[in-house]
Amino acid sequence: MIASLRSDAFESAQQFAADTDLSDAGLVGVQRWSIFVSPTEVAFVFEGEDVEQHVREWFDDPVLSTPISHWLPLFDGPLHAAREVRVWERDS
């Protein structure tokens, strides 16, 4: 999930990323999550089995998605999905 940040939101986004804990957020099927922040965008990356379906259900539920509700004022536009289209991994 990706969102553009308001022009004055970079420092707040960095702090939110450091403070956000989604480990008890009811994210069924999610085995790993990461938050990436740039001066203009934030990306929430979720990994796990059937993760696309589960994350969509989680974000669509106003009660379950409250752990990220404090992020909403930082966004300059909607939070939207980005889908993996290619992966490269070095063989072991």
C-alpha cells in the first residue's frame, strides 16, 4: 500500500514508522510487514499467504485498521495498492 505524503509530513512519517506496531493488529495471513518512507511517499509492505486479500479486508474494516488511522492526516491523496510484478532473488 502506497500513499503520497503532504509536503510537511516527512518527519512525522519517519516518527510514525518508528512507533507503529502492527504485530497485534489482526492482520490475518501476514507473516512480515515493513514501512518505507521517502520525503514524498510512504509504502506499507505486507508479506504472507493470500496477503493481498487479507490486507484489503483489513484496510476496509474501520475497526481493524485503527492502528494506521493516525497516518491518514499525513497523506496527500488516497492510500492505494501496488502489486508485485517482478521479483529477483539470488540462488542460495
